[in-house]
Amino acid sequence: MKSIILKEAKIKMRSWKSVGMIVSYVALLAFGVIVMLSSTLYSVYNNNLSENYRNIYMTITIIQVLMISFIVPIIASGSISQEREKQTLDILLSTNMRPISIIMGKLMTTVSVVLLLIVTSLPIFSFIFLFGGLNITSILSMVAFFIIISFFFGSLGVFFSTLFKKTLTSIVLTFLVMMFLTIGTMLIPVIYTYMTRDYSYFENNTFFLYYINPGITFWAVLLQQFGGIDRLTGYLNGVTLNDNITIISCCLYVLLSVGLNFASAYILNPIKKKKGIEEVSYD
């Protein structure tokens, strides 16, 4: 696994694409901060400065979670399929590394890019920490969410990259699943209510798919930092959620990531394929 991480890191860091991605990422965050700061200066006599800095913090976190949602799936979805397209996957499988080590190496390479982006954005976060009235726990909890969701999106991308031969197919399916988790799970209660006319069902019952919705979990993390999770129920048309939704959701993301990684390793395992060929030949 270590050799894969080192090899991939050398290849990616030598590329101008990685440098351009980091520069664009920091520039986008800085632009968001400048825009919010300019509005703060013009409204300094009308609004609370601490609240304005919190708005800047929310803007930065929204930009970050959107960037992660695009960057991680694109990188992860080509991790195995590109090796197959370059005809280097068989060479990789012929080494002493186990399939799970190959999968984890590819995943860690993807997540390391996100960690690098998070580190480059820490000076901006420290600025908000000094002047915005936020405590270090809030910032660390948001960073932890970014890392966990990066592992989940990365595991999803690596799984489809292992399952399909074409990188484009892997990317499309990864984004489709992400769209279902984010948007589809929001539409299911609406469709159910419209079809059954039972408007009180979700007010008295918890809709479990909301716990694997990255968008809801992200807003739950923010709302817990700015006044409590109760406000989230109003945004979801009265659907009840557990007060510990962030902990439950993050645990589910970790479990799903582990399951996807083992499934990817099983699919990638050449011994499994060899056994399948022998069984077919025997029959």
C-alpha cells in the first residue's frame, strides 16, 4: 500500500494539473472570503460582526464540500479503470500486494489530495477562528466531516472503478449514486406523501435514508455549531431526526466505506477470477 501511495503521489505532484487544482481551490476560497468581507465592511453599522464572520465561515465550508464532491469522485473513479486501460493492472496484481492493499493505496492517494486542499485552506479558517467567534472544536468537527465524507465518496468511486472497465462509466455511476443520496432521498418522502396523502407519517417517523444523505449531514454539522439541530426539522417539512444525526451518519459512512472497499478487493482479486474460469472449464 505504501509503494502505491508514494508512486501515485510522485506522479500527481509532478503534474501541473495538481498545482493548478490547488491554486484554483485556494483562489476560489479567497475570492469568497473577499466578497463576504467587502459586504461586511459596508454593513458594519447594521449587523453583528461575529454573525458576518460566521456567514463567511459557512460560505467557505459550502465551497469546500462542493469542491470535495466533485474532485474526489473524479479522481477515485479512474483509480483502477485507468490501470486497466493502460494495461498495467495485471502487473500490479502480479506483485505481492493483496487486493485490499491495492484498493486502500488508491483510496489513500485520493484522500491525500483532499487533505492537501484542507491544509492549504487552514490559514483562511484560522482567520475566521480569530475574528469570527468560532471555537476550535467547531472547525475540527467540520474538518473531520470533510475527511469522512472524502473516504466515503472515494470508496464509492474506487468501487465503480473496479467494477467497470471504462473510467467514464465509473464517473457517471458514482455521480448518479451521489445524486440519489443527496437529492433522491429528499424526494422519496415527498413522493410518498403525495401518493398516499398521509401528511403526518414522516412527522412521527424517522426516515432512515436521511442518515446517509451527505447534504443533510453537512447542514446538521453547521446547525449544531450555530444553534442546535432542531432547526433542521423545519427545513425537512417536519421530518423527525435524531439529535445525534452527525455521529450516526458519520458512523454509517465509515461502515459503508469499509464495505465498499472489501467489495472492491473481492472483485479485484485475481484468485477469485481464476477459480471462476476453472469452474467454467470443468463444467
